Amino acid sequence: MDTGDTTWVLIASGLVLFMHVPGLALFYGGLVSQRNVVSTLMHSFVSLLIVSVVWVLWGYSFSYGTSIGGFMGGFDYIGFKGVGPEVYGSLTIPHYLFALLQIVYVAITVAIISSGISGRISFKAWILFTILWPTVVYAPMAHMVWGGGLLAQLGELDFAGGTVVHITSGVAALVAAIMIGPRKGYTTEQKPHNVVLFLFGAATLWFGWFGFNGGSALASGSLTSLVLLNTHIAGAAAGIGWLVIEWMMRKRPTLVGTATGAIAGLVAITPAAGYVSVPSALIIGLIGAPVCYFSIYYLKAKLKYDDTLDAFGVHGMTGIWGAIATGLFASKEINPAGNGLFYGNLEQVLHQLTGVGAAILLTVVGTFVILKVISLITPLRVSEKEELVGLDVSSHAEPAYNIEEEQPYQSFEHYEVKNAH
């Protein structure tokens, strides 16, 4: 066991937890309407609570237990049986710590999905979803990529979660948004209720991403240092890329847009962070900006789906680009895991495309089945009345701001009085 490696992964685990709550919660909370701030924060916070327990009881075992057909792990670690202070595998950190890092990874992945269905999903349905989705979708995907399963055996590269985290969460959000249906009046302009909270969340995400990507090195040292540098440069390049595109296309650069672009760059570099050089990371981040921008402003408009906070555009589409880019830019000079196309290995691109296809297929089928099962137990979305009142009041009786003039409806009774005519 190495105390330096252990210390770094301990810190990285804390950083990922911090990027989830408060980071992701504020990032999404600042973007939604004033009527749905608390509910949006609750989605992120509750996913952390429930997914953590699910992971201890069975999720971790299904991801990292002895392989069953290369598709999912077995029952070795049910209830964290066998997870102890000993060094984990060939690593130099305790098994306890490796398991902790995986908990915070899966928890934030589930929270990302909530952004696609914010403002209309039933809280009961969300509770059930946070139990079933990591079991049915995330655990098999994590096993196939990181647990020695089929994709790992094939040679697909995913350093910190391009396929496991971003593609699965983005695609799941899209499937859920289509199945649950659009918000009332979603085609009208939806303005963020608090850009300051949004930026604080975005900055916290960037800070936490050092732990998210750097923690996946599972050690401290030169590779981890490169991962953090690649992460930062890709985020900066994508932020600049979005700013320029928005300035050219819409004549006004916005803070929300520029920060979203930076997050897209962080998504894009995630699968490649430990396999590529710094100039390659800059290119991956820079290209991530237009991929995300056009996914949000053109693909979404063309297909007419209501992905509330653009989980598919930011995480799904940019995650796909990042996974493919790994197959282009990976270099054995950086990491002996493999070369990409630009270093003479076309086969790596095919491996990456296989991983992307597997992530999309598993997520589409798994998410569809999960939501269908949940719909047999409880409605997937709130009533029209509850949606108009806002989920903060109708689901939680807890408006974010107790100011009558700024909160349209304080209760169901208030709604009835104001709409009595």
C-alpha cells in the first residue's frame, strides 16, 4: 500500500462528492424556473443518498464481482462482503477506497439524468428510477468497461467514464424525456432563474472534475498530473470555442453558453484524459464545443424533444465525440494501453465505436424497460395542475424563495383562488 496514492484517491473521492452536491445541484438548480428549484436540488441530493446504499447492497458487486459471461459481475461483494482494508488487486490503495470512489461516480451519473426530465417527473417515479437504473444499466456497463468484462477484453479505452458515465446518462435522459413527454409550454423561451447559482455550480463542477478524471488514475504521479492538465486545457478550449460560435451565430456571447461549452469540453476529455497529449486534449475540447452547440440548438430543435437542461447534448453527444476521439488521439507514449488512428492503429477506432454502440443499446433498452415497469407502479409524471404550480410546492411544499410576488403559487389552494375564473 502506498500512502501517497491512497491520499490522492481519498482527496479525489471528496472532490467528486463536492462536484455532485453542491456543484451539479446548483448548476441545474440555477438553470430551471423559479418554481422547480427545490425539486431539482432534491433530485441530485436524493440520488446521492439512494444510489450510495444501492451500491453497497448489490451495485458494486454487479460491477466488480467475478464476471458472469463478461456482461456483469457476480455476487462476490454483496453487502460489501469481502471489501476491506487490504490492497485492491494490483493497485496500491485499500479496497475500501476503490469502492468509495466507484460510489461517487455512479451517484453523479444518475443525477445527470434528472436534468433531462426536470420540472415534470413524479418524485415517487424518480425514487424508483434511482434504485433500478444503476442496477440494470450502469452496473453492467461499468463491468464491461472497467470490471474486466467484454469491452475491456476487446480493448475499448475509457479512462474516466465517456461511455460508462456520460453516454449512458445522456442517452438515458433523452429516452426518459421522450417517454415522459414535454413540459407544458416548453417551446417558449425558458430563462434560467439564477445565473449566479448556475456559474457557482459550473465552477464547482470544473473543480471537482480534477478528482473525477484524476481519481481514475488510482494513484498519484506523472500520469495523474497529465490527466489534470488535459482536463483543464480541454475545458478552457471548449469554453472559448462556444464563446466564439455563439458570438458569431447569435451575436451575443452569454455566460450560460460559455460555461456550458466549458463543461462540454470536460465531458469530451473524460474518456481520453489519461491516453492523450496536451495538444490532443486541446483539440478534443475545442471540437467538443461545436458538437455540443449544434446538438442543443439544431438537433434538439429538429427532433423536437424536451431535454430540459440538455443532458443529451452536453453529456450524450459530447461523450460520444470524446469516446471516438480517444480512438483517434490515444498514444502509447502517454499510456501503454494503446495507440489510436493518428498513431497508426485504425482498429482502436473500431473498438471505441463498439463501446459507443454498446453503451447506447444497453441504455436505450434498459431505460425504456425501467420506465415501463415504474409506470405500472406509479405515474411517471405529475399532473398538469402540479406542473403549473411547480414541483417545489406541489411535491415538497417548499418554495425556494418565500416571496409572494416572485412565487406564482404558494399552495394548491392558492392556485385554485388565482384561477377561479
